[in-house]
Amino acid sequence: MARAKKEKKIEKREAPEYKIKIVNDLIKEIKDSKTILVASTKGLPSSQFHQIKKNLRGKADIKVVKRSAAVRAIEGAARPGLDALKEQVKADTALFFSDLDSFELSGLLTDNQSPTKAKAGDIAHEDISVEPGPTDLLPGPAISELSGVGLKVAVEGGKLAIKLPYVIVKKGDAVKDNVASVLGKLNITPMKVGFEPLAAYDSVSGKVYVGIKIDKKATLEQLRYDIGKALGFARGRGYVAKETLSYFFGKANAEEKAISNLLNKASGQPVANNQ
């Protein structure tokens, strides 16, 4: 007679009370906030974390929780379009809850980033350049070290000087060990440490915005460039607006004087001074 197989009972464990509370608190924050922003905390020192938290007091509430708790809260809040935010919640991330606009909050996080030295393996978010000028380095091994990363150096006043500007790391490239050493000796701090905005959910539009890091300096430079291009285009097309009127008046005045001079020359009259 075959022995009856024993059925295995699977016990369903209840989640600890404190974990349930964490998820419920997150759900409430999600439902009460206009913006839920996910930011990376990778490489962020504890001291700076607390300083930024202090700086954002009254503007945003910061929660650092496990991914599982954040995902459960996102699912439990059940807000339109919010599920797309789950993909952005990974290890070493924090959640920000705020009534500020997503991009305004991202800009605040960028403003609260601090310059720091580059380490081997860091990825350059923009070109890292070394400008010409004197240094505090004495001649000796430093000459070959600086030359080894492409810098043109000379001895001036008993110390080394950089003779030409040089892009030592291109945007998107990893910082090499010898380059990190040189940058440190030159007291160049090209990297920034702080919360890195990854994505944000806007409850008004019901959308998740990815890649929301705000670079105000680069944005202003691009805006100035675009304005210059737009003015040139408008002038070329003969588009009349407040910004182009002075150009057209000046052009008309110059053309009027040129035509007047031609007519005077043809009739033998004195040519007017255009100054």
C-alpha cells in the first residue's frame, strides 16, 4: 500500500506592524503631494544629506525607504499614471514629496549640490578642462605626471605653470586614476555631490517625467544662443517686432543715406557725410 503523501502547508506570514505603517505613511504622502520625485543618493555623505534636508524644510519631505516598501506604496496609492514611477525606484534612492512643480524641485536639488574632487571611475557629466595659469606644484615628479595626462607645463618662478588650455576628460568618459590624481593636486573639483534627480510624478498631469536634472548654467547658455539665432532669423525674414525694429530703422537710415549720396553724386552736388 502506497504511503500517503503528506501535504505541505504553506504558512502565510503577516507583515510586521512597523512595515505596514511605513507603507501606509508613504501612501498618505503620495496622495497628499503634488509632486513625487525619485533621486539617487549614491555617494552622498550623511552630513550633506542632513544639510540638504534642512535646506528643503517646508518645501519637500524626504523619505529613504527600501524599494519594496516604495513599490507597495506606489501600487497602494493607485494614482493615474503613477505606476510608471516604479521603474525608477532602485537601490540608493530617496523619495521627495512636495507641492512644488517637478522641475522647480529638481532645480532646488541641483542648487544644493556641492563641488567635489573626481575619483577614478567617475563619469564626467561635462567636459573637464584645465585652464592655463600658475600652480603651487614644485618641479620634479609632477612634471612627468602632468605631462602624462596631456598638459603642457613649464617652470615659472620656481613652480610649474600650465601653458595651454586642455580638455582632460571628455563628457561621458570615465575619469582615469592618473587624471584623478592630477586634478586633485591642481585643486580642481569638477564633480558634484548631492541628490541626483532621476524622475518625478506630477499629479496634476498624471505623468512621470524622466531625465529631469536641471542644469541652469547650460540652460541659460543655450537660451542666449537660441535668442541670438532667432533674432538673426527674424531680421533675415523681415519680421517686424519690438526686438527687431531698431535693426530695421538703422538699416533703413543707412540705405536712405546711401541712396541720397548716389543721387547727389549723379547731380554733381556735394556728397553728405554719413558720420
